[in-house]
Amino acid sequence: MSLIFERAKEITPYCDSIRYFSKDYFDRNKKALLNKGLPFIVTECFPQSNSVDIYKIIEEYFGDNLISVRSYSNTLEYATNRYYEKINVHDYLASLNEYDNSVVPYAANNEIDTTLLNLLNIEIPIKQLQNKFEKPKLWIGAKGNSTPLHRDSSDNFTYHLIGKKKWTLFSVKDEAYLYFEKNSYGIKANALSEFAVSEVDLDHIDLTRFPLFNKATKHEIIANEGEMLYLPYGWGHHVENISSSVMINLWFKLENYTPLILEGF
């Protein structure tokens, strides 16, 4: 574990609940909120169009492109043996309506450029740090698509455009109870990655194998259309689509990266 991770874990305060703020309050208190190292949701974060308009923008922007979709049936497969394929965006969007949700793979973590952010009226959350962000990532999935419990390598801003997502969050302070294991997916993406997947399957928790998990504090929230969830560096999270959904998120580049709780921007 890096010294930065240990320092962030040490100074992160106790989280009693996930707070909700208006866009105006977030804009006026951005630095204070982000330096706390606690998750929160910003409501009515960007102008909301109906789902038909958003799908239309996505199709017009890159509907003929190929996107990566991934499949896995359990936590072990997600950690070590995901199945990937490429599919045309038009065809994938059609599949969300044509097929049973259980057979639709997850179009997850597809890189886009900021043009789509502008078309959807999504602002970079911290303009003075905008050059430190990676390119945005697009997530499109069916009801029931999910990502098992894991942690990422940077602070995360997630913009929910269509549908609802259930997020189950665990503080970075509970890292010792979450049975995280690093794997090749993170390292292949970036040698500086601290991406790790929990051995605990939240749908079938085995406290005999993972007795310390009982000590972790779980926070469950539903992220709705038009909302932004800020998730601090190192926090564990399991994400499930409650309905078909579209989300865009922003991570930071890992080269010379400092978590916002330590950044003092």
C-alpha cells in the first residue's frame, strides 16, 4: 500500500451518511467539500433532457463507432477472467430494448472526448485542475448490469444521465475489512494503479471466509438522473443498474497524482 493511500486513510473522517447538496451550494463550497474526503451527491447537477434526447446525442456523436462491452457472471470472473467484445453503438443501444436484460453485456469504461460533455452541458468539476483529468469514460448498461465491490486509483466524479444506479460504498478507513486483492487489469492499464477487487460477493456474503467484513460500515444510495456522485480516492464501491442507464465519469491521471483530500487545491 502506498504512503499516499495510508495518509488518505489516516485523515479521512468518519462518515455517518452520504450528504446531498444543490449545484449552487457545491459551486460555492467546492474546495471545502472536496478536501474533506467524504462522498456526496450534487442534485440537479446539469440540465436534464429526456432519455430520447440523450440517446439521440450519443448516436449522432459516435453511433457508428465500436464500443467495448464486457461480460462476467461472478466476482471471480470480474477480477481475473472478463470476456470482452466490440459492438456497434447503434446495435448496442437497440439491444437494451430488444433483449432480456440478463443477456445484455455491459458497455463499460469506454473512453470519449470532452465534445460529448459539452453537448450534454456537463462541466469539468474543478476547472483549475482540468488538465489533470483523464479523458471521460462512458458507461451504458441494462437493468441488472453491475460491477462487483472494488476500489479505484483516483477520486471519481460520476454524472448520471439516464436511469438509476444503486451504489454501495465503503470508506477507505475500512480497507482492512474488505479483502481487496490487486490484479492484472489495473496494472495493465497503468503501473501506478491501485485498482483492487474484493473477494467478498455482496450478493452472497460468506462471513465464515471473510469474518472481518462484518466490521465494515456500508452506505447504500440511489443515484438518479441529473445527479453527480463524488467518490473519494480509495473508497470501496459496488454498483448496480436499477434500470437501463447511461453514466459518464471522470478520473484523474495517475502520473503525479495527489488525492483531493491531500491536494489542497
